[in-house]
Amino acid sequence: MSMIRVGCGAFIQDAEGRLLLVKRRRHPEADHWGLPGGKVDFLEPVPVTIVREIREELGVEIALTGLLCVVDQIDAQAGTHWVNPVHRARIVSGEPAVMEPDALADWGWFDLADLPAPLTFSTRTALAALTPG
């Protein structure tokens, strides 16, 4: 029997409004640019997971500033279903760096009008949530 899995992501913007994205090495969506985040561990609250994952992946401390959206990533063909709450966040200390080179190929700040491609499904969904309607 298939299970629903829970991930999470951080929509981190800087003072200029640029979005922090990471380039994934692993499937699903290897070689796509996406929001940093990861898998929620059993009994770990989602906000705690997001802060931990960003610290592990990028070496920075973040503050969450509110829920942006919840992504349902359903791939019937692959037999996977991920639910990904995405929280808005800002960096409170540190400078981003790839801390998990086996998982991440790169990272960068990107203007919302000039994002890299391809983008992950969760990132596209979060960007759509920015625009009401």
C-alpha cells in the first residue's frame, strides 16, 4: 500500500525580494531548481523541520514568517504522493553555502522576474500562490 509522505520547503526572500533557490542533484526532479527543504521526520513539527533542513542544507539560520501554501505533489504513474507545506522565511544569520554537495549542486538568489529553469513542481506552485486568484 502506498503512503502519503510529508516534505516541507522555505520560500526565502532577501531585502531586495530575490528568491533563494537550490539546484537538486537527486530524484525526484534532479537538475531542477527549487525551494530548499526536505522530509519531515516522525513527531517533528513542520516549522522545526524547515529550520533544521535549511541549517543542514545551506548553513544559515532562518525565521519563518508565515505559511505560503500547501503543495500536493501527486504522481500516480510513479506511485508517489507528497504533501509539502511551504513557509515564507528570511535569513537571520549566516551566508548560504552548499553544505550537502551530494544532494545540492548549487544555490543562488534570483529575481522573481528572471528565475532559472527548470523549476520544481513545488516551486511553481508556491510562485502561483503569491498571485491571488
